[in-house]
Amino acid sequence: MVRPWDEFVVSMHPSSKDGKSFDPTKEAILERLYQMIGDKTVPIEILSSFQWTINDQVARSWQKGRVLCIGDATHRHPPINGLGSNTCLSDAFNLAWKIAYVLNGWAAPKLLDTLTTERKPVGDAI
């Protein structure tokens, strides 16, 4: 919602398996919106529309020297799967306990070198 109850942002993610670009008409957008809400009597005014794309991107490494990166700094995914937050939180948990162990002297700093080997496969898979 942009303004509660009367202004919304809607994101449509069409299948791109056929390789065709998605450039719907205003009428096609309205038809899809009515299908989504299930009521063709609701007045809808389209204020704007635009195409937005994001490519899957995954870093080669989560670490370079003393610099450790996680979350969107290392992997971006289209919002279709809705897995970006989950992987960011998992990255943070993975790194947080390792830093705590190293800072408390319970593990050698070499433990931090496992971040890429453990988290990159998850970023690649999603």
C-alpha cells in the first residue's frame, strides 16, 4: 500500500520461458488486476506503469581478507521466489555465531574462512 485503502503498488511477474518480452497494454493490466481482486466493479485508476527487471547475481566470494559480506551484497534474486530475506537471515546467522566464537576465543579466526564455502552454494541454488 502506498496510501492505506486507496493506493497500491502491484508487481506482475509473467512467465518468461518463451523468451518474449512483457509489455502489456493498460487494458491487459486492468484485466489482470480485476482477476487478482475478483471484483470487476471496483474502480481502478492506473497512475503509472513501467517494466522492471533484475538479474540473478551471485558473488564469487563472500570474503576478501578481513572484509566479510552477506545478504544482498552477495546475492540478489528476483522477488518471484521470495527467498531473498531468508537467505540474508541465514547468511547473518552463519556469520554472527562464527564472529562470536572468534571474538570469545572459542575458535580460531580461520573459522571465518568457511563463510563462502558454506553460503555460496545456497546463493547459487536459489
